Amino acid sequence: MAFRVGVVGVGPVGDRILRVLKERDFSIEGAPVVMATRERVEMLADEEVLVRKVAPELFEGLDVVFFAGREGAKGASVEWGRVATDAGAWVIDNGGDFRMTPGYALIVPEVNMDAVSEENRHICSPNCSTIQMVVAINPLHRAAGVKRIVVSTYQAVSGWGQRAMEEFEHQVSRYAAGEPVEFDPSVFAKPIAFDCLPHIGSFKDGLYTSEELKMVYETRKIMEEPEMAITATAVRVPVVIGHAESVNVEFERPLSRHEALEILRDPEQSPGVTVIDDPQELQYPTQADCLADEHKDAVLVGRVREDPSVEHGLNLWCVSDNLRKGAATNTVQIAEGLIERDLLA
Ligand SMILES: NC(=O)c1ccc[n+]([C@@H]2O[C@H](COP(=O)([O-])OP(=O)(O)OC[C@H]3O[C@@H](n4cnc5c(N)ncnc54)[C@H](OP(=O)(O)O)[C@@H]3O)[C@@H](O)[C@H]2O)c1
């Protein structure tokens, strides 16, 4: 069976959705209906694509619409999500507008695909940093029970969207030419070439940023652990694509490095995880590694080691492509999960 597919938003995430659909041979009837704020022809996933100006009639007859627009009141899924579901389509949404709204499923297929329900056809895909952390942590949680997580992120500029990638390129070329680095404070508050900014999103209660709070609340919702203790520090780093995270986990029960690696290396227990962990041989994952073809949809885990400063503690390092597993791939996997459950029709 083939499905009629729509994509709203053609920034780096929209581009990756079209790529991932092709790579995974997602069964599409005709060409996907690709929409953004204005009509034009654009190179997407290495093809010239007609991008239509989003309009209600374009949703008619679609089975599934992937949303990769901007967030907020004038954002794509607030404006068009209901239009799409009213037209009968499933919505799979990369944006953050509805992730924490009761009744909206927040899905990482390796962890909680069974949380989808036909009653609400608007499914949310989590924040990129949350996705890679729960893919790595959930198998260990099942084995030893997570008591507390302390996570620090090292997030690529592409996590902010197309404008941020262009802004970084501009800053880098000025930096390389020995010129003063100009910057647009509406993208990053300070120059990102070459510096690390402990500031992603906006500052909220308790002076945590919105990105840090997303990691706390979204992780609890996905893992169905409303009381789980989590604290996060989110840092933007001068990397184009790929987020890394240093994760310190305290478990209820003992879990050695050896046991954790056995679990993480087992694809049945740890779907989506690839372990790169042989420090003596300088084997550990870096952000560049997640761009390699064999790793592009994986969550790479390494530097697993016991933390003697707490009872039952472990440290690990995880890396993933924020535009693929952190966004596009996760949404296409959700659509595949709907097909497996005979829900997409
Ligand atoms: N980048 C990441 O690592 C990442 C990871 C996880 C989730 N996300 C989420 O995924 C979404 C897309 O991210 P991105 O980085 O690709 O963003 P982006 O570069 O800002 O691109 C946004 C796209 O959405 C379109 N758009 C914006 N408002 C719209 C509206 N009201 N109706 C229709 N189209 C609209 C824009 O159209 P025009 O081109 O016509 O301006 C543009 O093509 C965001 O919600 C983001 O938070 C991103």
C-alpha cells in the first residue's frame, strides 16, 4: 500500500525528512506535497522540488503530514496541525508546541511507540537532545532503574535551523580572514565562532533555559517516570551538525561498565544504539562520526565508566545527528510504526 505524504517546512529538517523517506523506501503515492510559507522551486534532498505555499486544500487526501516548520503562535503546527488532522491526515510534528500538552503522544519509537493512539492523530517528536538521551538511557533504566540524571549537552548550530547554519558560516569566514566576527544577536546572543555558549532557548524559572527544561519534562513523559530526577545544562558549540551529551546516571541497583556495555551492544535490548567504546585504542564517538553513512541514524555511545562518587553511578557520552535521529529519522520511524500497527490509512 502507498501513502499520500505531505511535508510542511523545508529547512534542514524538512530536507532530511525528504531524504530519509527516499532512503528508507517509504511507500509514497505520487510525489510528496511539500509546503512552506511561499511558493518556489528549491533543491531538496538533491532534487528540484516544487514548494507550495501552505493552504488548507493542500492537506486534502493526505494520509500523513510531517511538520518541520517553525514553532510558536505563527508557526506551522499551531496554524496548520488541526487543519491537517481535520482533513483526515496523521500529523507527525518536529516542533515543540504540543509536546507537553496532555493527550498528545510524544514518541521515540525505540522507547514508547505503544503510546500512540487513534484518538489523537497529532503525534509529537521530542527535542533532538532528549531523543538521543532516552534511546541510550532507556535500556539501562529497564535493567537497573534510573534514580537521577545529570546531563550536559554540546549542541550543533544546526539545531537552531537554517539561519543559524548560515550565520555560523559567515562568522567562520570572517574569523578565518582575521576580521572582527560580526554576529546577528537574533540567532545566537554572542558570537559562536569559536566559543561555547551555555544558552539554548530562553531563560525560564530557576534560570534554566527552555532547552534544559525540555530535556527534563520530555524525558519524564516519554519514559513515563513523572518523578525522575533530571538536571540539564545545554551548551551550543561551534559544530555544524551533531549533538553530544555527557550523561551521569545514578541507578537504583548496581550496574557495572561491563554489564552496561553488554546491554548497550545488544540490538534487541538497545535498538538504535551503536557502541564505540575502546578508549585504549582511542575509540570513542565524536560529532563528526555521526555523519558517517553507517552511523547517520544511530545514537553512538562511548566513554562508559563507573562513577565512584555516588552509589550505583555511571558516566557515558552519547552522540547523534540532530537533523536525522534528532528529528527527521525519528518522525519517519514513527510513521513506519503507524504502518506496522495498521493505523496509517
Ligand atoms: N534543527 C534541528 O536540529 C531540530 C531538531 C528537532 C526538532 N526541530 C524542529 O523542527 C522544526 C524545523 O526545524 P528547522 O531547523 O528545519 O527550521 P528552519 O530552518 O527554521 O525551517 C523552518 C521551515 O518552516 C517553514 N515555516 C515556518 N513557519 C511556517 C508556517 N507558519 N507555515 C508553513 N511553513 C512554515 C519555513 O518556511 P520558509 O522556508 O518559506 O520560510 C521553513 O521552510 C522546528 O520546529 C524545530 O524546532 C529541529
